[in-house]
Amino acid sequence: MHLDRYEAAELLRDGTAIRIRALRPDDKAAILEGFARLSEATIYQRFFQNKKQLTEEELRYLTELDFLDHVALAAVVDQ
């Protein structure tokens, strides 16, 4: 299996089914959507600065991974 296609099905303690998978370049829109829902305090705690949005460079860093030195996973609720 290619690491960029990693996916595993799991159940949370409350019975919720989730998929744990590698982040992919096509997750950029979801990352932006999630960022837009963060509070100013949360953004400051994560980035140590006030930000209104992520830059293209930050989006690339978060979603275009080499799976050697740079890996990121997402937990997605199955619906």
C-alpha cells in the first residue's frame, strides 16, 4: 500500500464509526473550511499570531506530504 493512500476504519468508544486516513492535496477546501470555524483565540494558540486565513504555502505544507519526514492524518466521521 502507498502511504499516501493509508486508511483504517475504527470505532470510537461511543460507537461512532470513523476513518483515519492520510491527508491529501484534495483536502485543501476542507482545511480552509475548518480554519474558518476556529475562534481567534484558537488561531492564536496554534499559530502564535492573529491570522484571518491560511496562505497557499501553508495549505501546501498541510496537504502535500512526502510520507517520509512529513506525515499528517485526518480522522473523518463516517456518515
